[in-house]
Amino acid sequence: MNELLNKLQRYVKTYKEPPYGEEVEGTTELMEEAFQALVKTSHRVVLLENQFIDGMHVNYQGDDEMDGIECPICKYEVARNDDYAEMRPKYCPECGTKLIY
């Protein structure tokens, strides 16, 4: 990402030199690379929103009262099936994922 930012800074500097507004060589490739980086970053933001803001459904290890309940991300056992709802954490203590039971 830093390499892309440096390329964009060099592009802006070159673009602002006289004659102003002249097309700079490699513009299309640079814009395409910047677009791909923005798409990848937006996908990561959506994944982070799902994990930390919207929440993710926990994994139940079984139906027995002693079976555990796991975080879907780090697989840390956050509770057991027989725990009261108020005893179950809202967020995973290991990775911080918001948990949906």
C-alpha cells in the first residue's frame, strides 16, 4: 500500500508541473492499481464490520449441556450450553469478535 501511495504522490507532482494538465505516462495502469487496492480495502472493511460491529454467530460443539460454545473466528471456547444467557460474553475475550448466540 505504501508503494502505491508513493506512486500516486509522484504522479500528482508530475501532473502539476508545466505544461499543466498534460497526460502522464502510466496513468491508466496507476489508476487501475489504485482501483484494485480500493476494492480490496473495501472488502476488508466489510469483513471487519461483520466481525466487530454486526457480530457473528457462535459455533456450538454439540447439544449436550456440557458441550462448549466457540468463537467463530479464533475457536476460543467462550461458554457452555448450560450457561445462563447473562453469563455468556457479548464479545470474545481472545479476539474481540461480537458474538451472536
